[in-house]
Amino acid sequence: MTFRTLLTRAVPVALVLALTACGFHLRNALVLPPDLGAVRVVSVDRYSPLAESLSQALTRAGAPAATEQTVDATVLDLLSEQWGDRPISLDELGRAQEFSLRYAVTFELRRPDGTTPVPRQTIELARDYVSNPVQSIGTEGEREILQTELRREMVASILRRLDAVARRTFDTANTAAPATTAAPAAPVEPAASSDTPR
């Protein structure tokens, strides 16, 4: 393998790593649902990197982190996380050479009273990558980078759902509350003048 080939493969990986290192930032400030309180992120996978990333993002947004001892915590429940590869192109010998990496997460947000401001729903993301059936070196590394990128995008997508609910609740509250206007002052009768003839 020549130096030029090595450099050609290393540069795209370095660029992706540089982009992923910048972290997740919402364009605008995240608005959390009112009266959210302490939040506990629960996942079917006890060591889920997604759950850890969501906990950190919610804490940065101002939501108190719930501990095991917290009573009446709001729960962001990650009900399922699924990864899958789907072949999308074949070479002349019928071997898969391009795949679509898919990541689907089902979640819901439950308040302590049992209400679900964010009902159960699924978000699915996908990214395509090339896997050379002859030279598989580097394919696993590229797939791991894509997994990290998709996980970061999933955090952003879930937070946007929470943000949308909060903004909708805020707008509804503002629309329902009628604007209070001052009542017009009652006309004042002119005082009787002592010069008025009787």
C-alpha cells in the first residue's frame, strides 16, 4: 500500500472525526416542557451510550438529573434501540458493496402522574457506507464512526421532539389566556357651579 493510498483513506476519516469531536449543539436554546422536574433517562440497555448522552444533554439544558433516590421523577424511557445493515448495491459478482446503516429508537416521556407529554414514537436514521468485499480493512472503523454520528443525531432528534412539545404547550397557554385590557373609565359628571341660576 503506497503512502498516497494511505493518505487518501486517512483524510476522510480524520475529517469525520474532527466533525464528531465538535459535539452536539442545538441551533436555538432548548425549551423543556413546563414542570418537567428531575429527569431520569431509562434504557433497555443498562450501558446505553445514547442514554448517557441524553442525560448529559438534558442536564446542560437545565433539567435536574434524577438519581435512584429521586421520588416522582419524569422518565425519558428508551424502549428499544435497533441497529441494522441493509445492502443497497452489488458488484458484478453479486456481492454487497454498499450498505445502509439504520438506527431506530422507540421512546416516550412519562411524567410522575402517568401522563405522556411525548407519547411512544420511533425515530429512524440511516447513513450509507461502502464496504469493499475484497479489502474489508477499514470498513469496521468507518461503520463505528457512522454509529457515533448517528447516535449524536439521535440525541438531537429526541431533544427536538421534547422542544416541540414544550413550545406547543407554551403557545397554547398563551393563546388560551385572554389579553387583559383596562376597562374604560366612567365619564365624570361636571361639578355644579355656584354661578348656575336656580
